[in-house]
Amino acid sequence: MNKLAVNLVISEKLKDSRLVETGIYTTIETIIQAQQAAMLAVIASTSAVATTTTT
């Protein structure tokens, strides 16, 4: 969260804060993609365990 706070402070000081906003959006997108990958890994491993258990 410190990085987000720094980005927000810098964006307030800059006249053109679009560059900082782009960085924030990129960071958020990366976090969302990592969460989705982790969720898919859990679903895949749960499915594998369920298949192994039932056979």
C-alpha cells in the first residue's frame, strides 16, 4: 500500500498526473490477473483431488 500512497502524493504534485494514473491502473490490473490465476489454480487442484477421490 505504500506504493499506492506515493503514487497518490506524486499525482497531486504533478501537473499531468496521467502518467501516475497509468502506473496505478497497470498495478491494479497485474494484481487482478494474479488473483485470477491463483483462483484458477485452486479450482484446478480441487477438481483434480475430487477426480482422484471418486475413482
